[in-house]
Amino acid sequence: MKNVLDRNRDMAARVRDILSARGIRMINMISSPGAGKTSLLEVICEKLSGEIRMAVIEGDVATDRDAQRLKKYDIPIVLINTGGGCHLDSNSIDIALREFDLHSLDVIFVENVGNLVCPAHFDLGENFKLALVSTTEGDDKPIKYPMLFREAGAVVLNKTDLMDCSGFNRQTFISDLDNVNSQVPLFELSCRTGEGTDAFMEWLKLSISK
Amino acid sequence: MKNVLDRNRDMAARVRDILSARGIRMINMISSPGAGKTSLLEVICEKLSGEIRMAVIEGDVATDRDAQRLKKYDIPIVLINTGGGCHLDSNSIDIALREFDLHSLDVIFVENVGNLVCPAHFDLGENFKLALVSTTEGDDKPIKYPMLFREAGAVVLNKTDLMDCSGFNRQTFISDLDNVNSQVPLFELSCRTGEGTDAFMEWLKLSISK
């Protein structure tokens, strides 16, 4: 296991060098299955694809369903099917990068495999990890799955429109998240209704242009 | 990896022998984080703990929150914290079994780590895997995470009370599940409202008494 992680770290450093030399940012999106990674990418494409040159690496255990959902935005997409594998690694990112024209990109979004545990352990060469969690999963995720939230550069709480009918306790969530990572910015939004997405887009644009 | 799986399979056979010799059934509950494994256990405890002698093995990456939620039912519980590990293995089950009085049990429920990918690969010595999925995760889970649904002895679709406001397409879900596993029984229910839980309890009692 140590060997695997060491090799992954070395390749992540290489990916980071390649992207940094071209001024491209990379954001590693991690969440449980169904928390809304693809939905958030749809909102990002709709709101920002006119002003920011973006590409997506889609990681999935099986099928191309998420990639299909993004096709209409006419951005470069590379699909990685892990064939049962529970996370992306930096080697698969290195290979995926060869499919893009790196001279014409500002940012690459990586949609990791839907899994709140394993992807948190694997550096892909990203600038930061974006942790997504949805209100319908319950308010206890930061404290029960602390690795990801400790490492995240930002947290998005999705499905705020379902907060009340899910019995989600916002104060518990915020207080637990603060205990795990008191520095991380939190964005509460609903990809379905659009509520809260503008504030996140403003922050995202800033973080991409840095 | 093959070595790890081989050793896990051997120990799972040992666990299966131990339980089978005492007429104890074991059910391995697997789902995404927040789909409702603990909530379903609460319903099971409330409805069946008077007539069936049950115990729970709680698998969690961190914290004892789920075990705490079940404490009020006065059943034997063993907590396994994986310390970042993404699934339970048969060795940890073998160790946990030593904490129970195996002469006074009909069934052991194992609540696996919240993860739709890795736990599907590890036989724990269970009689069957119970796959849980909730409507709020979206209708595409069986086709996107097929390993678990292919292996499952039963599927529970939880949070039916949130089906409409989640935009969940029931026909898509059922048709995808049928493509992945046409034999598996499906129970649609809501742990919150109780809707559909009686039919599942009847089936569960039968499957335990077999």
C-alpha cells in the first residue's frame, strides 16, 4: 500500500508540474454517489463556460452516463472507467491529459468516482479537492468521514432545497465541519433551484484565476 | 490484491462455518454514506427485536455515532472503526464474533462502511448482501455501480417519501436494476414514514428463519 501511495505521489507531482507550467488549474471533485458532482458541473458549464476555458475528466466505475450529461456543453471531456476501481489515481490523470490541447485550457475539473472514502487518499496533482455533500445524506458526514473534509480546499453543501424535509440539522453540520477543518470555506447551494450558486461561481472564478 | 482477496475468502469461509454450526444468519448491509443503513436497523430493532435475537456489527471509518443511535434497543453491538479503511473484511468479523454470546443469537446484521464500491468486493461470511440505495441519490445507481447490485440478495430503495421532490425516475431505476440483476427482490420503503417497512420485515423474518 505504501508503494502504491508513493508511486501515486510521484506521478501527482509530475501532473502538477505539467499543469503549472501551462497555467492550468485542476480541481478534484469528491463526494458520495449521487451527491451532485455532475449536477454541479452542469451549473458550472452553464454559468462559466463562456468566460473560462474548461475541460472535464469523468471518473466512473462503469458507464458513460455522466459524460453524456455534459456533452451538450461542447467542452473537452475524457472518460475514465475504472472497471470496479474505487478511485482515480494520478497515473490515469497523466494519461488523460494527453487527450487535451493544454494550450487552450484554464481549468480541468476532475469528477472522481462516487466514494467519500478512498479518493481522499489519492493526490491527483490537483490544486485543491472540492468536497461535495448533500443535505439528504444527513448532517453527520464531516465527522464520520473526516479525511476528505480535513483535506478539502472548499466544501459544497448541495440540495439545500431538501434540507427541511430531510431532517438535516444545519448547526450540527457546521459545528462538526468546524471541528474537522475550521479554515475551509463552505458554500450552501442547490443545483436544482440555483439558490446559492452565484456566490460559489464568484469564488470559483477567483480561485481559478489565482 | 489477489493475495488480500484470497486470504479474505478463506477467513470468510471460516466465519460462515462458525455461524452455520450455530444456526446464525448474517446479513451484510452495504450502501452509500447516508442512504439509511442505521435508520433501517432502527426500524428492524423496533419491529423485530422482541421476536428475533439479533446483534449488530457496526463498521465505521471514524466515530461511534451509529452505534450510539442503536444503544437504546439493548442488543449486543460491536463497533469496528476502520481508521480510514474503506470496507470491513472477514478477519475483523472473525474477531468481532468473539465478543458475542453465539448461543443466544438468530441473526447478526453487519453495517458496513458507507461506500457503494469497495465493500462489494469483500465476502464477510454473510448469508447475503443487502444493498440499500435512497431515492435522493438519483435513479442511476444500479447501472453506475453494478458490482453490489449484481451480488445483492435483496435491494432496499429507501426514502420513498422524497422520491417526487428528488426527481427520481422509478421506471428507469427498476429497468436498470433488472438489467443488472433480474432475480433480486426489491423493497421500496421509507424509514422515516414507515411506508413499505412491514412488507420488508415479513420477508426479512422469513429469510432469517430459513
